[in-house]
Amino acid sequence: MPGHSPSTPTVLAVPGADPKLYNEDLAPVTPAGRHWGIFDIFAMWMSDVHSVGGYTFAASLFFLGLNGLCTITS
């Protein structure tokens, strides 16, 4: 992807972390390694909106009697 370096970013060390649950893929990245662009923010938003929880929330608003415009704005 453009704008992303192929090198592995530096990860933060978590003292006392279980080795079975901690590796370079799951470790938090240092602030210098965080490069969020427009596509990254859009993808995060899309994955948050299009989820079971999002659809359940929207369906519950319809069930409570809100119309489509009120449901979309909330």
C-alpha cells in the first residue's frame, strides 16, 4: 500500500505479558510507527458501522418507533 513502509514498526514492550498472548502482530506500536491515512480511518469506520452490533442498534431504533432519518442521524 502506498504510504506504508514494508519494515516492521517498533513495538512497545509490555512487562509481565504472557508470551502466548503477546507477539509483534498484537503488540501496541510506538507513536512513531503509527501512520493513519484517510483510507485507514475510512476502513475502521466501515468495519465499525457494518457489524452485528451496528445492525442490532439500528433495528432496535426502528423497533422503538423512530423513522429512517432519525435512525440514520443517531
